[in-house]
Amino acid sequence: MAGGGHDRLMIVWGRSISNKVMTTGQFYCPGCRQQRTYALRQHQKWGTIYWIPLVPLEKSEPYVECASCHSTYPEAALRHDRASAQQQFNAHRALEDDLSQMLCEVMTLMAGEKHSVSPHLCGLIANAIRRLIKIEMPQDDILAAIATGPDEPEAVLRNVEQQAASLTDRGREIVLRAAVVAAPKPLTESSGALAFEIGRRLGMQPEAVYATLAEFSAR
């Protein structure tokens, strides 16, 4: 280059998630209440360079997906007989209800829309629930969950802390991302402090919370 300058190489990096099928077979599906084909799946997070996944990052816990009803279960469902599978199904559904209620509450708290919920917020909540627990939650159910949730921020935060024990590291990150995305932009000092407190109640390390805030605070 003339004048002794140097060309600069721009490196494009990012993150992506793959969904790998580890194995398939037959199992008793509590949702269908009969033998069904399943796929044992696992999410893998990657660091990408020029959109090519090169650096393996964290993995999710393996989970079972029914090929017929597309319900998902912990890997332990493959080891259960009919009675224990039904018991596991009931416990799994109760956990899904608890987690979806928590997401409705915490995203509404961050959005400041407890008493006037917008369709946009309902869409964000539905997407977060889809990502976290892989179910579709209708808008009427979302509105009902918000209406029955507490008005006090501390009660919402206590529920976050209570549900954190049932979440993987990836699940905790999804919850915090969803909360930050739901907040009006740009984040204010108070909403940023609230997001950090949510991350703390989730049991996340401060550096992980700061990284999420930096990445999603403008979205």
C-alpha cells in the first residue's frame, strides 16, 4: 500500500447454536400415552468466525423429544416405565407452568407493563417461553399469568430465585436475556440495576451478567 500503510483485516465473529440428534429409538411418551419414536437432542453453543462455527462453547443437558407430539422431557424419561413416566410427565408439566409464570412476571416487571400489556410484550414472552421450555403459550394464557402475578418487585425477584435452581446455565442466560430485551431502550440506571439484580437472583456470575447486558441492552 502506498505510503507504507497496512491493510486491515476485519474479523467477523459471533455465536450460534446447533441442535444435534444424539440418538433415536422408542419410548413411552406420557403426552401421547403410548409408545412413540423419540430423538435424544442436545443444544451446542458455538463461537463463530465469518459465520462458521469453530469454537465449541457450552452444551445443554440432553433432552428427549417425541416425534409425534413434539413434547420434550428430561433424558431420564427413557428409563421410566408407564407409571413412572406419567409421574415424571406431571412433574415436568408443573415445572413448565412455574417457569412460564416466572418469565411472564419478570419480563413484565422489566417492561413496566403490569397493568397495560402490549401485544409486542406478549410476543416477546411467547418467544422466550418457546426458547426456554419449548412450548407454545397462547396470548390469553400469557395475559392471565401476568394478571395473577404479584405487583411487588421483590415478590417477582423471589420467584426468580426460587426457579433458578431448576435451570441450567443456558436457561439462566435465556431468562436474563429475555428480561433485558423486554425493557424499554435505552436502559436507564434503575432498569440496568434491576436487570443486574435479576442476574444475581438467577445465580449468575457478575461477568456473565455484564456480558449479557452489554450484548442485549440495545435490542
